[in-house]
Amino acid sequence: MAKRRIGILTGGGDVAGLNAVIKSVTYRGSENDIEVVGLRRGWEALTHLNLEDPTSRSHYVIPLNRENTRTIDRRGGTVLHSSRINPSKIQKLPDHLVGRDVPVSLSTKDGIVTKTWDLTGQVLANLSGLGIEHLIAIGGDDTLSYAAKLNELGVKIIAIPKTMDNDVRNTEYCIGFSTAITRASDAIQRQRTTVGSHERIGIFRVFGRDAGFTALYAAYATSIRCVIPEYKVNLDKLIQLLLEEKRANPSNYALIVLSEGAEWEGFNLQEYGEPDAYGHRKKANVAESLADEIKRRAGEETITSDLTYDLRSGDPDFIESLWP
């Protein structure tokens, strides 16, 4: 009797704790006589895989076992790698699919026509060809939104929420959040010495496009102020509070942490660059915008620090290491 087989992939941004989850799935699979297949580079594995090409197979598919996952939980990132591919909106067909009958969509913006292909049929064919009965998708809203689409098509999906923003709805906890708070708290506490030495206002920017959990928890842990996307503050009042805290501090400094999507009354954060596969554009640095306003309105010098990518890098903290 053939073994049952499950697939596992990681999509979107990396966070600490992903390898611990991969190891946990692999070990439990081995205990239950289940084969675990790692799908490399997120959804790209199932859109670009050519089952008839051995090179393509080795590029996108790796059997996982206790031996090759034994120590992976000791470091961050994901051994399966990741991508931001959206199988419903592929902008360039893989070479082996060129000329085939694939659903196509056309969209027009600013007079420019963009063509995208829906490779969901290819995803389903590759899952079937690999003999994968259940698919474990680890990711945030974007990765899991496509997983939900596959679920509606009958694919047996297990979704594991992952994002340092901790904002996947209807979930208790997202992989990566604890380490992000640990990293942010440590960076803020260390940089107190620099901000205090120069008697300035320190402004920290962390990830959080639409949710302020990372900024809020980091601010609570370090006893400083924060601005989050869910609430627009009054800028004059905020600056006044920072100035009062600075003057009351024996070292004559104050600190504040901002979510990347934070705004204040009368201010709309600008976006730039081309949208990614899920329609997101990069946000301008709100910390720099606040620094400019503090300089203009109060004449105070600031130090800005972008903590964003640092929060998802490096080894997992003890919470993320508990998953195996």
C-alpha cells in the first residue's frame, strides 16, 4: 500500500520560526508513516514545476525527512525558500507552458495594458502528478488567500498563519510575531544610548501595513509611545507629548515607534513602485515624514531607525522555537 503524501510550502516574507514548523510537520509525518514533500519557492513550485523535467523537479521539489530537517529549527528563514507569486495572476508564463491554452486576463491602467495568466489548472495538475493528498501552506493573508481558493476547488488544505504583523484574521497567533517583538524591543533598548547621548527624539519604524500589533506590543514592552494604522493621531498633540517627555527625561530624549502604515490627521502616506502580485505597493517611510514634521514644527533634531527587515531576520526566539 502506497504511503500517504503531503506537501508543504512557505510563501511571502520570511520570518523566524518557519523552519521549526517545517521540522515539526516532517517529524510528525515520519511518526505516522506519511511522506512529506517540500515545495520550494512558495506557489512558484506549483506554477513553474515541469514534472517531465528532472532539473525542474530538483529545483522545486525536495523530500523531507528526519535527517535533513534535524537541525533546521535552530536558525531563522525558511529552508524551502519563498516567493510572492500569485498563481491567479502570473505575468510571465514558464517556458514549458508557452503556447498552451491557459486562461488569460487583460487589465488597463494609465493607458497601459497588462496581461496575466491564471495557472490554477497547472497547480492542480502538479499536485495530482506529485501525489500530494494534503497541502500545508504557511503564509500571511496573500499566501493563504490563494490557499483558500484551492480549498474551494476541493484541495485538502491546512493553513498555518505566518506574519510578524500578527494580523491574519480569525487566528490566535501568527508565526514570526514573537521574534519580531523580541527583536524590536532589543533594538529600541540598545538605541536608547545613542538617542540619549545626542539628546534627540528617536523614531523607529516597524512593519505593519494595516495592523499595529507589532508597534503596539513593542511600545508596551519598552514603555514608549506608538502610532498605529488603526487610529489617526493629532500631530500637534503627539509632538507636544514627545517634547514634554524629552524635557522630563534626565538624559533629555524621547522615543516613539511607528507602524509602516501609520498616519495622522491630515496626512496620507504615499506609496510608490509597481504593485506586487497581490496589488501591494511599497509605502514611503513614515518615520522620515514624522522627523520632518518635528523639525519643522518644533525645531527638534531626531534620529530615525528603520527596523523593518531586521525584525524578520536571524534565529527564532524561545517562543518560535517551541513549535517542534
